[in-house]
Amino acid sequence: MSPPVRVNPRIEAASRGDRAALTALAEELIPRVRNLVRYLTKSGDIDDITQEALVTVLRSVPNYRPIGSFTAWVDRIVVRVTYGELRKRRRDATHEAIDIEAVPAPVDPASVYATRTHIAAVLDGLPADQRFAVVLHHALGMSAAEIAEEMSAPLETIRSRLRVGMQHLRRSMNVSNEGDSR
């Protein structure tokens, strides 16, 4: 029998409605939530969806059960909110303007920041379903079966989205890398 999981005292206080604990928790979670939303959405939606996701997380803190990692629990909520908001916006949009942007080449290929910026830009070029599958698998370490459950999609569909999404990313990264060497 495994020992009971000890919950962070700040999370316990936040779940009881302690405003100071909720504020501290929100300040700690903002970068994580914003980064995850950034990888899942186009740049124009980041702030609104981040705010919605953070509010949902903070309202849900009393429901948190320390069965697993708190950050994994937060990530799942952020993914659900982000996916739901994107579906809602797509449904509400009468017609979406086509946004044609060239993927900027990183100024310094050795720079971690430049590489992440480039990957984020390439991810923006993927359809939302492929982008979600790729980010959930590679950034959050979720299995294809977990992603299928999270996205309410068949397992084979998720595997296909992962394969096609990664092919697109590899092609985009290789094209960019070849262009940089010239």
C-alpha cells in the first residue's frame, strides 16, 4: 500500500478559498498556462484563452484530488479549455481571414529562444487537431491513447494526426534549415 500523497499547503489553502494562496498559486501558474496555450493556439488568441484557462483552474482547485501531479491536473484543464475555446471560436466564425505568413528564420540557430520561436511558428501552420496531438504527445508526454481520450477521438485518428503533424514539422524545419545555410 502506497503512502498518502501530501498536498502542497498552498494548494490546500487555495482550495479552502484563501485569497492570498489563490493569488500566489495564480502567479506561479501563469507562465506554465500561457506557454501551454501558446503552443496550442495561434498568437492572437493566447491572452484570452490563457485568462479563461487560469480562471477555470482556480475555480476548480477545490475539486483537485491528490491522486496525481498537480501540474498534470492543471495541464489537462488548460488543454480542455483551450480545445473548447478553439472549437467555439471556429463554430462562431462566419468566415476566417486567411493568414499567410512566412516562417521567420531564427537569427541565431544555436539560441534556444530562437529555436523555440521557430518551432512555435511552424506549429502555428498546423491544423488545430494536429497541433494539439503533437503538443500533447511531445510537450506533455501523453500517449496516443491518452490524447484520444482527451480529444474524444479514435486512437487511429490521433496516430494519423501525430504522423502527419510530425511530417509537416520535419519538412518545415528542414526547408528552413536548408535556407539558412545558403
